Amino acid sequence: MTTSSNRRCGKLLALSIACALGLPLAAQAQTTTSAGESQQQLEQRVDQLEQEVAELKGMIQAQKAASAQPAAAPAASAQNVAAAPAATQAAPTFTSAPGISVALHGFIDATAFSQSKSFTYGNGQNAEYPAAGGANGSLSGVDVRNTRFWLDFSGAKFAGDWVGGGRIEMDFFGGNNGTGAYSQQQPIPRLRQAYMDFSNPETGSTVQVGQQWDLMFPLDNLAPSLAHIAFPLGYGTGVVGWRFPGVIWMQELNHGSSGPIWRLDLGAFEGSWNGPDGAVNNTNYLTAGNVGFRPQIEARLHVQDKNWLAYAVAHYSQVDLRGVGNTAAAPIQSQVKSVGYEVGGSWKPGPWVFRASAYSGRGLGEIFGDLSQFGDIKDTGGYVQAGYNFTPNWSANAFYGMSKPNTSDVIRWMGNGATGLLENRQTAVNVDYASGAYELGVEWLYGKLDSTTNGNNRIMTEGNQVSVSALYHF
């Protein structure tokens, strides 16, 4: 080391010693001159630390609640993301209040399609089965209405070991902005789900309140499709269920134990029906399903392990076709009991994926049964699906679904809620490619519908749809 360097080091050492000796004196002087100001700063810092501790406690409770939620089936495609179980909590992305975590997620989905017929529920991404007796005539287009976003809230403190959260979910199947030349490119947002939940990670209990899927809808057992997400494959023709305001209680029966998780779900939902005083009353709670306090009651037993799940569901409701105040003339009969039973499950051995579900009941039009016909109509239906994952990126799926309302019941109720639809069979095959946040898919959909216009004739209508879809998760 040179002499100049030694001198510089000596000066720095002397300066450091001087500063060290001077600090206590400076601190004492500062304390003497501004004691009140320091006390105020200290109190502010304590308040800030208390707020940060509360936020940390809320996040810890949210993580405990999320880990205790009923497990969802492993995602295999965009359909699983689209229909993820309501109890599944997404990773927090921002906060709205101390202790509250908010996650924004969704997907953008675009489908180019070509059809040989017009389809029921709509064309493009909400096509399910051909319109009865429809004339031949191809149509094509590009549909983006599957695009969806949702907010998940978690971490709110409720009472004791209970923590809260919720979900708001929307897509763009709310109709079009008018009927003019440019309305098709302006779809309207639609509220899908809006509910709050209360979870207890110590007992494995969850309560959800608000608009959500009823228990007959196979939320974690839908067939994969990039073109049919909001209206999944088989919807109304093998798949039943709908979203209603209501309350669901979910209880893990063997909470904390190893092996398969058994869960009992009980739900009560708002009533629903078509009429009796015309569709206008469906917008103001005056349908037969809303007469008196007669909710739809459902129960579901659900069991799930690492690569399989199974469930059994029961549904019951009663509707009064005379309307509010018995002011409407009852068609056929004054009351209808809606009763339904469903069993289903999935199994994933290696690269294979198998799904199936079957239901039977009467008066199921309120939950998309009976081919969306209303009346005391018996219906039987279900679906099967087989898929194979060739690689982590490539997969293929084949689907078959059917719904067969009782012919004599349909004819009896024609003009009073039934439109003459007797049976539909739906077949679909798709191939998907997934990479990171993106998915690409090609799909062929075929529907074969039997119907009648007068009870005596029989009309068979067939329709095809070929589609190419692209999806981006965020």
C-alpha cells in the first residue's frame, strides 16, 4: 500500500471515529428539541405495523381456507378451467382492503365455424342440436362470446375459524347490442355467477350464498371442448343443470383423513319455470316456479381421489301452474313435481380420460332437461366421453350424449310448454394442442333430432358444425 493510500485510510478512520462519538450527542440534542414529533412518528409506525400484521394474518387464513377446499379434477383443457369448481381459489394478484386478496382471471376464446343447419340455443359457440325441421342452408362465422373473466375474493375474516371470500364471473352471451347491421359484433356481457362463501379449514365446511351452479350440473366432469365452453358439449342433451340464486352447504365427511375425500353437498335454489302467464313474467319472478316459498332442493354425495371421482345427485321442486294468486288457467294439471336423479364420474388411467354421467326424472325443463320443454314430462339422458393425451401438448376426445323425453308425455303437453321434441343424439370429436397459456383446437359436432308437429308425424333433422378455436388463459 502506498503512502498516499495510508494517509487517505487514516483520514477516513478518524472521520468515522468522530462521527461515532458525535452521534449520541446529536441524538440527545434531537430528542431534547423534538420529543413530541418523534413520539408522533413512533405512534404512526406502530399503527402501520399493526395494519401489516392484520394483512399477514388475513393472507395466512386465506391460504388455510384454500388448502381445505374440495379438490377439483385435474385440468385437461379449457373446459375444466371454464367450469372450475366454485370452491377453488385462484392465486392473489392484488388487494382491495387489508387482508383481502383479489385475483383476476379469465380467457379469450375465438371460434371460426361452419354449419349445415341452424342450431338450438344459437349458432357458433352456443350451438347444441339442430333446430327442429330446419331447412338446409349452410352458415359460417367467427364467435368470441365464450370470452370470460372473473374475480375471486379471499381472506376476509368472518368469525372464529371462519374466513370469507367470493366470486363474480361474466361472459358475453347476454345478447347483441340491438338488431342492426353492426350488432353482431357487439355482444353484451352476462352475469354468470355472483356469490360469497364462508369456509372453515378446521372442520372442512364451506357455505356459498348467491348465484351459482345447482348440484345437478356436473361442474367438474364436463367433456373438453374449446368451441363449447359456456354451452358445453351435451348441454340440454345429456347434461342438465343451471345457475340459480341460492345457498349451498358443503361438508367434508372424512376431513383430515388420508385417501379419497368424501363430501356431502346440500343446496336450496330459487324456483324456475316457463310461464304460466307468458315469458314476460319470467323477468319479474312470476313464473310457476316462484309461487310461494318453494325452492328447488338438491343433495349430492361426492367422492374424489387422485385420478378418479364419482357423484350421486337428487333434485326436487314443486311448481304451481296457476301462477301467483291462482290467476292463470292451469294447463293439463295445476301442479308439477320436478324430480331428478343423477350419477356420474371420471377415471384417468395413464394418458386416458373417461367421463360419464346419466340422469332420469320428470319435469326437468327448469334445469335444461326434457330438451328444454316444460311440463310433467319424463326424461332420460346422459353422456360418455373418452380422451387420450398423446403428449403433454396434444390430446383427442370423442363424445356422445343423448336426451329422450317420453313421447306420450311430450305429445300430451304440446302447446302447453312442449314443442314436440322427442329425442336428440349428439356426437363430437375434437383434437387440441396446448402450449403454455394458449390452446388450439379443431372440432366436429353432429346432432340428430327427432320431433313431431302434430303428435302423429315424425321428423328427423340432422346438423353438422365444424370449428377451429384458439384460446388464451390469463
